[in-house]
Amino acid sequence: MLPTLTASRRRSPIRRIALGAASALLALGALVVEMSGADAPSPPASLAESLAPSTWAMTLPAAWLAAPVPRVGAGDLIDVLAVRQGERAYAVPVAYAARVMTVDERGLVLQLDEEGASAIAIARGGGLMLVPLLRSTR
């Protein structure tokens, strides 16, 4: 036989043994973590899932507001007034007990029933500005 075609048994170098041991340890660690029951964080609920039945979410942009939004947080209840400014100024309530879903510098998102949502849309269509009023918790 030719010497280049014969296979001789070689010793496993130390490096190969160390890499094999490290691979086995990593695989064992992955199995332990997987079996430990560590749950992945659940995704946050969507806005639609957090709405009450028969309600809608409506955004009130800051440009629609005649007054700044009071210091509100998610879950607070507000009433909304529609106001006409000028010589013949007046105000009319358009939405009661609207729940604040989110608020930021661009405006706020409210949970409204059908009447409140349509009243706000009609008021804005008529050129009225909106004033949010924070409800007392007592």
C-alpha cells in the first residue's frame, strides 16, 4: 500500500477535547435553562384588547384642544367640552366619563362610547375646539 493512502490512528489533540467538553457544557446549560420553566415575557395587550365592550378608541390631537391636557394618566376619566371662541362664545358638553388610554405630547387616546365619539366628531366638523376636564375620583 501506498503510505499516503493508509490511515493511521492519531491521538486526539488537547484542543479538540477541550472544545468538545465546552460544547457539551453549553448544550447542557441550554437544556437546563429550557427546562427550568423560564417563560418569555408575554407581549403587551393591544389597545383593542384593553377596550371595554361596545367602545371605541379615539385620538384627540393636541391641535384640537383649546386648553392643555390636565395631568392625566391611563385609566383616568375625563369629560370633554366643545367650545366656540369669539364674540358669540359658548360651550357644550360632548362626552362624559371618557377613559384615558394613553397620553403624550401629541394628544391623548380616549375610550368612548358611540354617542361620545360621534359628538366629538360632529363638534370638530363644526369647527369647535375641545376642552378636556379631569373628573374627580371622589
